Amino acid sequence: MINEVIGIDTTHEWCKDGFILLAFICVDKFFKTTITGMCLMIAEKAENYEFALNSYFDVFKKLPMTVYIDQHKGQESALKKCWPNVKRCYCLFHIYRNIQQNLANVLSNAANEFKREFTSCVKAKTELEFEKLWSQFYKKYVDQFSQKEVKNGVATTTGTPASEAISRYLDNLYDKRVHWADCWTHTSFTAGMHSTQRNESANLQIKMHIKHSWRTKFTRIFNIFNIVTTNQDLKVRFFPCSH
């Protein structure tokens, strides 16, 4: 493995044929960002991700120190199987977005404060500091909403007690802390990354290019790239870009 970090992320609705574009964005030890590979998939399935990861290694014959992902189960499963020794980190952008989607209604006016205190946990410099901050953070919000429930009967839209919803969500985050808290993720080379935002920027550029181009059909876009490997059964194509 070498001192590189790769962000893996997908983009949808970018061509008329419905293919999903998976991009590999590499940042090297000189902090240079490069699109090193792309894969066209018909569906976000573990076997398709496995094909993409194996194809990437077949082409470049080396693996990065670290990879950033958005927690998709297919990505996670494929990485564990194909790149087991590569450190997996979770994109913080997606974590914050998931907090907003899952807890915004529960937290209400406390949402911004919740995210600020969660950020303090993310940035803890040592595991001991993290555990101390997390314990305080967890206790504050679970206890706070437990007390509100006793007094006002606060619950989520699904009828689940708010304190239980928060507790379950935080327990799940804690179980995966080695993939998102700085004191664990920064033990290997990350090039200062915390998210797959570089992928988002690349995906936006691709969409903009295709939107303003007559090359909107997959069959035409397909011919732009140097095709190295193809799996007809999985309907997957992998293209190395540069390195």
C-alpha cells in the first residue's frame, strides 16, 4: 500500500441509459487530486462494487492506505472482501446529512447544538478524550429527552420515544467510531480528508459536461474511455483514467 487516499462515491441521473457512475478520486502524498478510475454500474450491489475494486487493483497493481466511503452497505461489504487491509473511513458530510434526516424532527431547536457537540467528539485528539466527550454528549441528550418524555410525552413521528430514537442512533454511530472519529481515522494517511466532497465536485463537473454535450447516450459516452475490463453478467464497465 502507498501513501494515497481514495474517495469512492456514486452519481445518479447523469445519462439517459440509467447507469450509475462510480468515481475513484485519488489524493496523493503531495495533496494532488486525480480521477484515477470510473465504473459504470446498472445497480449499487456488492458484487458490482467487488468488480470495480478488483478491476482497479488489476490495472494499478497497488492499493491506497485509506478509502473514504458514504457507508453504503454494498461498498462496505466489497471493501471488506476485496481490500481488507485498506483503512475505511466514513464521509462526514454524509454522517451530518444522515443526522439531519434522522434526528432533525426529534431534536428540533436542539439540532444545531447537537451537531456542534458531535463535532467536538469527531475532533477529539485522543481516544481517552473522545470517550470522555462522547459519554457527556450521549448522557446529555438521552437524559434530556427522557426527562421531556416524562413531563410532556415527547415522541417521534413513528411513535418511538425521542430518547430511544436518539439512543439507538448514537449507539450505531459509536459502534462505528473507528471509521469517523479523528483519533482513529488519522492514524493512517488521509491527506486531511474528512469526506468524499472531491467526488461530489467531480460528479458535478461530469454532469455539467454531459448536460451541455450531445453525447448523452451511454453507447456514445462508452467510446470515450479506454475499456480494460468488462463483466457482461453484472453489466459493469471499469475505466482507468490516469495515475
